Amino acid sequence: MKLGRGLWRGLTTIAAFFGFALLYLPLFAVAVYSFNAAERGLLWTGFSIRWYLDLFADPETNRRAMEIREVAVNTLMLGGASTLIATVLGTLLALGMHFPWPSSVSRVLESIVDIPAVAPDITFAAVLVMAFNVLRRVVDQWFEPSMTTMIIGHVTFEIAFVTLIVRSRLVAIGPTLSEAAMDLYASPWIHFRRVTLPLLWPAIVGGAMLAFTLSLNDFVISFFTSGPRSVTLPLYVYQSQMRGVRTDLFAISTLLLIGVAVSIVILERLTRWRHD
């Protein structure tokens, strides 16, 4: 019995170590090669912080630095705007789905939310392109490929993930506390602000973190909805690799990774504070 437990513990430890290696070794490799003195490629020629210094160089003398900073700003703007909109709409949608609908209506609503989460990105991107083409002709040229269309495109698939996370939290909470608040004559607003929102806060923050991560990582939908002035880091890396990925892209990727990691730690602490 003890031998079986020891063997199982050893196998789970190895599996966990292997899983963490798959998650973090590529990120570690990017961070290491951001200090490579070579301008291109993966051949190590020496240690250098030149590429980090170049990122903050005067744009008048270093056009490449200006391009990379613009790409990084576009990436953060896209992620921040789409995450904020998707978090608000996804939370409201989850609350709306939690109403006591008939079972048939509830199943339809759940299926509608699940489709964007499981649909292939290329199919979703093609649908968005057709929708924007129709909107340009019927409504306005405002739907030309740009940062606006990219934000709309990202929001459309991020909402599903936020809704699923918040909805699962609502189901876990159950109706007991809501019924108790109503028995104590709490108004709908007091009930939402003092009971529902604090309990939902960890799920809302978790959904926002997932939405932001999906936005940063997205390539397909960004590729189909972007304009000439709305290039993001994934698109820029794709275009650059045709000529060989430069080391400064490793540097900006490392800085963004550190920024995201710090944001996750802050949001996790905020979640614990609100939860406590």
C-alpha cells in the first residue's frame, strides 16, 4: 500500500515537473536570448543589454525602436480596452443567464455562449470579416479595418470566456444567500452591491485576466481585422520572422511578460482582499 502511494506520488511529481517545464522553458528561453549580443537568430555570441537600451532610444535616431514601442502600445491598448468591455458585458450576461429561465431557454442561452469559446479562430475571423464588410456598406466607413474593429473582434470571443467563469461562480454560490438577503428586506441594489458583487469578485477578476491573456496571445482574429496603423506584437513578430526574428523582439516580449506577471500578482492580491 505504501509502495503504491509512493509510486503514485513520484509519478504525479514527475508529471507536474514536466508540465511546468513545458509552460515556462520557452518563456525562459526568450528571456535569456533577449540578452544575446547577436542581432538575429539563435546563435549566442555574448551577453548584452543593448536591445533593452535600444527600446528606449530616441525615435528620431532609432526608427526601429519607435516601431516596436508603437506595436507594444497597440497591443496593450487592444488588450486593455477589449478586456474592460468584455468583462462588463460578460458579467452582465452571466447575471442575466442566472435568472430562473425555462429549462429550454436556459439550454439555448448556454449553447449560444459556448459557441464562441469552442469555434475555430479562423472560422470566427472569417465571420467577422464578412460582418464588418456589411457594416461598412450599410452603416458607415467607421468599420474599416483598424483598432476599433480589432477591439470589437476581440470582445466578441472574450465575452464567452468571462461569462462562463462568472456563471460557474454564480452556480457555486447558489440561491441561499440571495434568499436570505431578500428575507432581510435588502433592496435589489443593496443585494447586488453587498452580497452578489463581493462573492463574484474573484470570478470577475479571473475572467478579466483570462480575457487579457487571450487578447495578448491572439493572432488569427487580429490578422483578419487589423489595419495598417493597428499592428500588434503577434502580427509584428509574424512579419519579422520572414526576415529572421531580431533580438529586440525578445526584449520587448520579456518586458511585456514581466508586466503581465506583475499585473497578475497585483490582481491576485486584490482578489484576496475583496474576498476577505
